[in-house]
Amino acid sequence: MNDASSGHRTLTLMTVHAHPDDESITTGGVMAKAVRDSHRVVLVTATRGEQGEIVVAAMDTPDNHRRLGEIRMAELETAMGVLGVTEWDNLGYRDSDMKGRPANADPRSFAQADLDEAIGRLVWLIRRHRPDVVTTYEEARGYDHPDHVRVHEIGRPAFERAGDPAWYPRQLTPGSGGSGPAAEDGGLEPWAPRKLYEPAFPTSLLTTMAERLEERGEPNPWAPSPGATPEELAEYEKQMAEALVADELITTQVDVSDVLQAKWDALHSHVTQIGDAFPLAAMGLDAWREFWSTESFILRESRNVDVQLPETDLFAGLS
């Protein structure tokens, strides 16, 4: 697609996430930046976040928990308005809750979904929206929420299968090698996105932030509690080691400083989930400007792209 007035080719970014609010944390900046640069952005969430906590005491009622999925989708709509995103979709699964909780066994949950079926749902959305770039999650690494793990498990296979007519042929028109309906009746064509990324947090980010805050005598929301036991400290160190990625593995760092206010506001649109104690919110916007002005990614796959690493743009090499 081209913008005839500028000669600019409109590219499409699809970000795939587990719940409403995840998008603003790891890809809010690149989403807002893509919109600003006249590209198309499509958000896919796997669930509606029905099992989330409610951090606002006045809202933490049984009725609001009963309809939390509805509330969180409204929050998502507000956040997308802030980022300028006008297209979002849902895989149709129920939030699985944190690992080890009863909702993990709910047959409607993403955790219980048939893996091939879940991949097929994402393939259908890729074929429908035809993104050039897809972001998914990397392996659990310190936050093994079942839904985040599941997004990782379906993301790469969907990227690989969407362009192959041998996979899920009932989605495809007969003219494109499928056994599905004609295009006018909802049939699709194979579509092969060209780049697949996974968001990541580089080790240097936490190290630098801790050092600067300590120098200024300011609290570090990511530090263990002062009274932590040796066992708690060991667990904290294990989680940090798993959650962070060695800097040399980062392939792409996108400067989002010029859209940081939008990312901040989008995150705070998720009112039920983001309170003052949430570490990213506790940092404050000034600290974001100092430490959080880039979003980092690992390029996992590319097709027919002249990749020049390191990158500063998810659309680098595409034309």
C-alpha cells in the first residue's frame, strides 16, 4: 500500500500479546511511532484479561471481577486511542490466571487451548491483516504466566505457517490452493510476513537504572525489599537473570522518546491494572525519559530482507 501524496509505502505492524496492558508495556512506543509515521498497526490479544487483579481499592468489587474482561477491553480501547491504533483483534480465549491457580484448568482458557488450533487462529489473523512485521514473546524467562508462555508457543509457528497453503487450507480460497470459500465469502490467501521480533529487556537497562538511582539516593522499584531473606534474595536474583537478556543478543533498539508521553498515558489507561505501586509507574515519567526511552527487540526471523544489524527500526530493510 502506498501513500500517493508522499510516495511513502504504508507497512503493517502486528503486535501479539497475552492480555490488555501488555501491549503498552513492551510495544507501546513502536506502535505509536508506526502510527505517527503513517504505517498501519494491528494489535492482537489472546485473552481479555478476565483473571487480572484490580489494584484500585474502590473498584475491587465482586461485580467488577465478574465483568473484568469487559472493563479491561474498554481500558484497551482507551489505550489504543492514545497510541492512535484503530485496529485490534482477539484470539477468543479466556485468561488462564497466574501459574498454579485453578483457572489454569478452565477448558476455555488459553492454557488449555489445543496448540494447533491456537496457531491456526493466529495464522488466520495474519492472513487476514497481512502484516509485514510481527512481534510475539520470547521464551518465558522469569515471568512464566501461562498465557505469555502460550503466546511464545504460537507466535513463531504462525509466522512460519501463514504463507504456506499446506497449512489450514480451509482458510484459503480455491484459487490460492485452499479448500475454503471464495474471497467474497471470506476466503483468504497465504501471507508470509517478512520479519518476526520478540521484545526483550537488556541487562544493562536494569544495571544502569539501579546505579543512577543509588547515586541519587532514590528508591529503586526493581530492587529486592531491604528485609529480604537469603532465600528471597536468591529467588530475586534467579528471576532477574531469567527476565533479562544479555545486551549482545539484542538486535534492534528503537528510540521512542518522541512518543514516550503517549506510551505513558496508554499504560495508565489500564486503570484496573496499573497502580502507583506498579514498578513501571512508580518510576515516574522523568525516570522513563532517562531509562526507558528505547524499546528493545530480538529479530528472530526474516524473509527477503537485507538485514543490517544492529537495527533502529522494526521496518528496517523493508520496501
